[in-house]
Amino acid sequence: MNALLLPSGNTFIADTYVNEDPTPEQLAEIAVMAAETVRRFGIEPKVALLSHSNFGSSNSLSASKMRETLERVRERAPDLMIDGEMHGDAALVESIRNDRMPDSPLKGAANILVMPNMEAARISYNLLRVSSSEGVTVGPVLMGVSKPVHVLTPIASVRRIVNMVALAVVEAQTTPL
């Protein structure tokens, strides 16, 4: 998962680094782990499952995968604020989402965007990263491991390296042995 800390709010995108084409079960696990990680940062997780389809407008394999993911997440974490499958604009703008799905349990802008595959996640992250010069990037943050471990890419700036070291230290101090 990668984070973009922007003046307009924090956005977390998954899975940008590990699972190339995750199954609905893997996506459900990713969504729940991302929510737990964001909650540890003191932020209320608001999860959107993104797709080219908007609340059942397509029966493609990708859209069906995201709908199945939603069912699995709701079984695992019934109190998690999550909805999908939806377009990116519907995830970030509540009025757009409410026009299509007025009963959506997702309130406000989603802060966790779960993509159908790594390709979509990486493209989205990089587009957002370069389009906002005022933001701070964090990640990729590896989830589901027993000890803090993260990845630094070859283009990591000094600031990103410092951010990742700080994150790993805080996680190490707060993770039970």
C-alpha cells in the first residue's frame, strides 16, 4: 500500500506492490489489512473498491471480482465503512456517489482506494504522486507481515527514506514481540 498525504486529505492506494492480479479473497484481505493499518495511523478508514464499473453497471470479470470482494469484506469486517465497485470520482466525491447509490454506507471521501490489480494501483498512485507537488508520499508499506518491513524504490528521495525509517521505528516500538 502507498500513501499520499495531500493538503486535501490522505489517500491510501492498494495493492501497489505485491499482488499482480489478486483474487476476491486476496483483495478482501488487502482491504481489511489496509483499514487496520490506516486505523493505526489514527485515521478512520473509508474504503472504496474501484472499478471501471459503477455499482453493477457492468458484468465484466473485473467488476464481478470487485463485487465479490465487497461481499467477502462485509463477512470479515461487517463494521468497516466500505462500498463498491465504483469509479474513482464516486469514491472521492460523495455527491457523485450518492447520485448513483444514495444508500451507500460510505460517507465522505474514501481514503483507501483498493484497485482490481497492481497495474491499476501503480498507475493511479504514480498519476496522483506527480500531479500534487504539495503532497508527501509514504510507502510502499508492506502489510500482513509479523515485523515492520518496507520497500524503498531506487527513486526514493531522502525525505521518503526518512519517512519510511520513521514509520518502521514507530511500528517496531508498537508491535508486540
